[in-house]
Amino acid sequence: AVCVIGTPDLGKVAVVCVGATLVGSIVLTASVGDEVQAGQEMGYFQFGGSTVVAVFREGAIDIEADLLEQSGRSVETKLFMGEHIATTRKNAD
């Protein structure tokens, strides 16, 4: 599932829900046109491990240097919900 969110500071952000092995389904609890606040549930995965990919416009965020270094070496990095991974550039053009 792909959700496109309009934000005042970052423009449009695409959130791609990726169901991995043994995922029964992806349930979206937000509807088209809903306002979603940071940290608010917009959906969930049923049974199994999965991931979410956030896609920003070029120049909208600065990703933490250690994550860029790990990615450059093809090293998988485990992250936890709420962990700081990037800084926004407000009103990115």
C-alpha cells in the first residue's frame, strides 16, 4: 500500500507499506483526506514482520551520517520506532 501525505514543511511524502514473508495483510486505518498527526496510527500489519519506507522529495531531509555510512557498506541496521534517523529541512523547495 502507498499513502501520499501532504505536509506544510516537507511537501508530499510517500509512505510505502511493505508486507514481508508471512504477512497476512496490511490494514490502513486512515482514509483518503484524513489528517494524520505525527505518531498517529495510520495502519498496521497483520501477522509477521514488515517494514515501512518513507520517500521524501530531494533535499527535504538530512539522513544521519552513521546510517549513510552503513548503507554505503551494504550493512543492515536495525532501527526502533521513535529512533532519530534524519533531520528535516523545513520548507524544502
